[in-house]
Amino acid sequence: MESLRMIVDLAKCVGCFNCLMACKDEHVGNAWLPYTDSQQKHAQNWIEPLRHERGKVPYTDLCYVTRLCRHCDDAPCEKAFPAVVQKRGDGIVLLDAEAAKGKAELVAACPHGMISWNEELRTAQKCTMCAHLLDEGLPEPRCVQACPLRALSIIKCTDAVFAEITENQGLLPLDDGPGKPRVLYKNLYRYTSNFIAGALCFMEDGIEKAAAGAKLRLFAGGVPLKETEADFLGEFKFDGIPRNTGVFRIDCSLSGFKPREIELSVGGESVCLAPLCLERRQN
């Protein structure tokens, strides 16, 4: 049986907030009953890209992590409130609009913080994946439709096909929380891991020049992990380094120059190295 999943690609999202605006446009002032009542205009976002920064000047990385209801297969909210939470055959999880009225305790039933409280209507609400539109035959919810770079995508397929997509694209849940989410993330390393960045240079006639094309290898415990090459500015970057993983070594080499080794430790933050100057070999 085919069912719906959503993929969020951190490498494509630029924080335009079109998804948030499209959600507001669709749901604020519009009651799509029996799916959901009208969304509150302020202090309630059913989808929201959150800014995440790594590193420090001059080596920084910025991404946006779009959060929304994960439409879990084993939803904790459904376990806590089976009379209110409805899981459809296509995988979409809905709150019964009538049964959710007055139940502020539903907010705490989601460990991911994706059920919100509409103070104006005194009801609990969340993302419906625009089920009212999908049931009318539209191929995508409004947030996906409004995403200019396709950082959001919706897929309808069997579990077996999606398992293959998950493996091929390296999809992961946003965190290790419960629920078996149907919203998975691509390029999640930009949110969950660190990087090591720096630059190589050399002196020529008293002028500092970029060591473009220098080869760099990253080691941990003597085991080679990654290789890269300095760009035209002499800069390099090793990404996807798990946090708090200890000591690493970088070997640097460039034809005509002495090799250089650097030892460093990766903790909870990305490592930004000071410029490293290579020495010429003696003729």
C-alpha cells in the first residue's frame, strides 16, 4: 500500500519562509472542517524554518531546519489521546477538530513540540499536511508547492520503495525521539555535526599567497577518514565530523613544500584553524 512521506533537504533551504507564509495563507481565517479549524494568526506556526549556525568568522556555515508535525507511524500523541488523534491510511495524522477543543494537555502529548494551542479558539492544533487539498486531488500541500528550491518534497510510495530512497539519499529523522516519523531530513549533517576548516598559505617575495591545490588528509587514531584539496584561496573544509569525537590529525602536502601535520581536538563546536604557512623545500 502506498502512503505519504515528506523529505526536507537542508542543503536547499535558504530561509525564504515561503512555507510558513503559504501555511498561514491557507489556514488563517479558513476553517477546513472536519480536518481542522482556523489557525491562529500569531504565536502559532505549524511549520517553521529555524536558523542554525556553525563555526565562526571567517569559516561559518548557515542552514535552516524546517520543523513541522512528523506524522509519526507510532505517534506518542495518538497513544496518549486515541479518541482525539486520528491516523489515516495514507500516513497523515490529524487531530479531531471537535474533540481537541478545550484539551490544552494535547500540547504536551507531542515530545517534538509540534502541537500548539490556539488561545483564540481554545483548541489544540497542528499541521494537517493540507489533507483537505490532497483529498481534492492536489498533488502537494501548500508548503511544498510554495518552496521555490524544492527543499520540501512529498512522496507517495510503498514502505519498500521509501526504504530504498532513505538509504540512497541518506535520509534521517531530525532527532532520536520516539514515534517513527514520516518526515525525514536530507543533509542533516549540517545540523547535527561539526566541521574543521582552515587555510594554507606560503610566503613568496614577502607576500603571503594561497596554497591552492594543496592535498589534505584527515586521520583519527591513525585511520584515514577524509581527503580534500585547498581551493583557489587556499581554504579547506572537512565536514560531517561527529561532535565530541576527540583528537584528529591533518596531513598537508604541496609539491615543492615541506609536509605539515596538525593535531586538533573536536568538541561540541566546529573547529576554525588559524592560517597555516607551508615552508619551501631546500634545493
